[in-house]
Amino acid sequence: QVQLVESGGGLVHSGGSLRLSCVVSGFTLDYSTITWFRQAPGSERKWVAGITSGGTTNYADSVKGRLTISVDNANNTVYLQMNSLKPEDTAVYYCKKSTGNWGQGTQVTVSS
């Protein structure tokens, strides 16, 4: 059974950092593309970053230079390192497998 479980969210001051984790099971990251999305209150869910099985990464313009996506195949985990956080980064963050499986999300709140 395919599962994705996010963790690492929390409350942080503006300029702070967090590292989100997405632990997957039921499939191997060696052959998967994983993306991170976020959904702020009252807004649509938006794409943030993605990483292919070959290690190619892509980022939304709003997070370039501040967020870094990476994968640890040995531990079946995809990370999203978030630096220089801003209040507008406040959202629930989700990881998603390219086949459409979503995690349950983790809340990130950035105070000004």
C-alpha cells in the first residue's frame, strides 16, 4: 500500500528554518517523482518543489533560493529544507507521488 507521511512542521519566526520530511512506503523512491505542495488558508493548493528519480529538482519562483528538496533513498524519505522563512510561507505542506498519492500534510506557521 502506497503511503506518504509528512512531519517537521511547526511554528517559527520570520527568517527561521524548518526541515520537512516525507517518509514513503509501498514503493521505492528510485523510480518516483515526488513533489511538495502547500495550501494556505482560503487558497488553492499550489506546487512548491519537485524532484525526479534522476535527482532533477524544480522550484516555484516564490521559493527559489530559500527551499531545497532532496531525497534519501536509503531511508525512503524526501526532505524539504526551508530557510529564510516568511509569513507568506504559512500553509499546510503536502508531499505527493506522481501517481497521485498524497500525504496528510504538516502545518507550517511563520510569525512576523
